[in-house]
Amino acid sequence: MGIFNHLFCVDINRGVRNFQDTPGAVLLDVRAPQLYARRHIPGSRNVPLGTLHQAELPADPETPLFVYCLSGARSRQAALILRQAGYAHVTDLGGICNYHGKVVK
């Protein structure tokens, strides 16, 4: 990790607020189901990264999608896959490990 990495980190807390303020938005948790069951952000749907291609996702490519995982690595991959699939508004929120809001346990 470089000395300036903190300047470019995604703020998942702000991102979740943006999700909550965006009508029609979908929040995707791309972690394994076991991790989702332990702790997840309210209102999120669990779509593990490996099943993203088969998942039932919004038909409208203009639907705002917000994606998170544990550390940010899988969410980054998922955001790329979703953009390549034609979704125009994809936001990578990074990792839940940096989230300070309410979670479902």
C-alpha cells in the first residue's frame, strides 16, 4: 500500500448514503453467501461474484447499481463485469470492512 492510497480510497459510507438517496438503485453484495449471512448492509442483495453472469439483474441498463464486497477486490471485478454487460451507472463501493453504518447480522 502506497503512501497516497488513502487519497484514492472509496468511502463506502458515503456510497451507501448515495445508494439510499438514489431512486430505483440496487445494492449488490458480491461476497459468498456465508459471509453475507454473517453481516451485510440492509437493503443489499447477495449475488456472489462467480454467479454474476447468471444472476437475475435489472433488465434496464440505466438502473443505478452499487456494488460492495469485503475488501474491495471482488467489487472492483464485479463493477467491471457489470459495465461490460452494458450497465451505465455502476458504482464500486469497495469493502464492507470500512463500513460504519448499520448492518444486518
